[in-house]
Amino acid sequence: MFLSDKELMELTGYKRPGEQRRWLASHNWPFEIAANGYNRVLREEARNRLLSRHPRGESSSEPNLAILRELF
């Protein structure tokens, strides 16, 4: 249902929840803060965003897998 803490760290490049929140907010990612203070991003939101991004000026029905390289 939600990205794991490790996946959030890979997505944002940050381990601390406060830093992750700043990154998520600056990139317009919707998130919630759980009762334990950790961030929660819906897996479906991440999937949709990563599969729908295209380089500027390019339009394609194929997923842009280059975005995955930015995460790692």
C-alpha cells in the first residue's frame, strides 16, 4: 500500500523524515505523516508518477525507465 522506508530513502535520497518531507514537498509528491512521524507515500502514486514521466518535448506511450536511474 505504501512505499517502504527504504524505498522512500531511495526516492528522496534522504534518510531523515524531515529531509524526506522537504524533498517530497518541493517535488509536489503527496504524502501523509504517520503517527510514528514517518512519511507515507502511496505505492500507486509512485508507480503512476514514475511510469508517466517523459523527457521534455517527447511524447510516448512507453514508460520512461530513465527516471528509475535517477532514484539509484
